Amino acid sequence: MKMRGSLFVLLAVCSFVPQSALAWGPRGHRVVGLIAEKRLAATAPQVLARAKALLRTTNAQGTNCEETAPARSFADVANTPDEFRQIELALVTRDWHFVSIDIANPAYDESRDCPTGDCVVRRIARMRELLGDRTRANCDRESALIYLIHFVGDLHQPFHTGFGHLPNGDPDLGSNRITVVIDNQTKNLHSVWDSSLIERQNRTDQQWVKRLMTTTLAGRDPATLDGGTEVEWTDESHALVTEFHLDNETPPTKLDSDYVRRGTEVVEERLLRAGLRLARLIEEALR
């Protein structure tokens, strides 16, 4: 059976674009998806089956959706929105991956920080709504699920929620303009949080999931970590970007072992919570 879907068009036509560095790195997004699947498998296997049924192979033309087996995993599609957002047709989606809150402001204010609705906070709410709408075509619901998997991860990366200023007063674009040194490599601070703090651990996806679901989760009830709203999660992330933000210096700041240690602990906690919270949102939408 073939069905049309405008959201699907945006996802499918641009599958050839190289991955962007402007989000959790590929491993971070995959790990969030794997944790969500593991959680749903334990708590709501019927919901997981419904979600996996939506993740069918789509045709290459970007106009129709063929429901064919096998279904893809959350990890398989977790990075898809980053793979195409530089394409002209999908430019509208570029602002959906973050919310720009000045670190001078302590919390998210929708009228100030997301007046048009084109930010990750509002897009999570919208994709959850579309996913749960059984009157929509399956292609639209599939695309909503893919976006939801990705955006919940994005929101839990602290530097997707805040920005500071350069010495001349210009915004630092989520610290993409802040240069630092880590492990003898010069990088921007945003990319350190996207990827470096993850990849320097030299773990596979499955090793990351095992660590987060055992060591990081140890002694705590997942149900106490998966609560809250997207606004509350935004404020959590924003408090962290305010704590870990650095000013641009010449020569670039060398990240010391304490910063790296504390940052790694935060990254592990944010990946875990993102996966658990994603599972809850999907369960609420598809139960």
C-alpha cells in the first residue's frame, strides 16, 4: 500500500546529504534511540511493535511510502534529520533542532525564545501530536516519529539551548564560535559537547547503552527520570549550558581534566534521560 505524506517528502528526498555536525554526533543520537527501544521493550512491547511498524523502507522518489519489511530501528533513523537539513527544500527545518536562549536569561520564555514555533521545544510537541494522530497517513506519522527520536536527543544536548556573546557582542551561536583545545585538538566548544566527550571514550553503541543502563542508572528508578515536559527539559539543559559555557580566548582555552570529567558525567546523564523520556513520549502517543 502506498500513501502520500508531506513530512515524508522532506525526509526522503535528501537522504544523500552528508551528516551535519550541529547536533549530538551520530553516536549520541543512536544511543538515545537504543535506550528508548530497550526501555519500551521492557515496559510496553506492544507500543514498540507499533513504532517499529511505522519505520518502513520508503521509496527513493520521496513522493510515496511503501510499507515493506523489515522495519528499521530507532537507531537506524536517529540521525536522518541531520542528513538533509542543508538542502533547499528542507531549509525550513534547520531552526527546529535548537532553541536560542541567551545565557543571561535563566529560563525558557516561549514569547521571547520561540515566537514562531520554529524551535526544538515546539517541534517536539508538534511531532508527538502528529505521531499520535491516527487520522494522518502512516508516512506522516513515520516522519513525525523520526523527528521525535532526533529532537528529544537534540534538546538534551545543553548547547542546543543557549548562547553567549563574543567580545564584540555578537552571539556565539551555541558556542560554535568558541574555540577550545581538547586532547591536543582544536575544536569549537559546541562540537566538544556534540561528539568529543562521547567519542573519546572509545565505546561502541552497545557498550554505551550497557554503561548508561547499568552504571549511570544504578540504584535509580527509570520512572523517576523520564518525567517532565519539554519546557522543563529545556530549562535543565539551559542551566547546564550556563554552567559550562566558556568565553573565547586567545590562545584557545585548554579544557582541563576537571572540566572534561564533569562534562562527561553530564553527557552520560543527558543521553540516559533523553532515551528514557523519548520512550515515554512514544508510549503516550502510541498506546
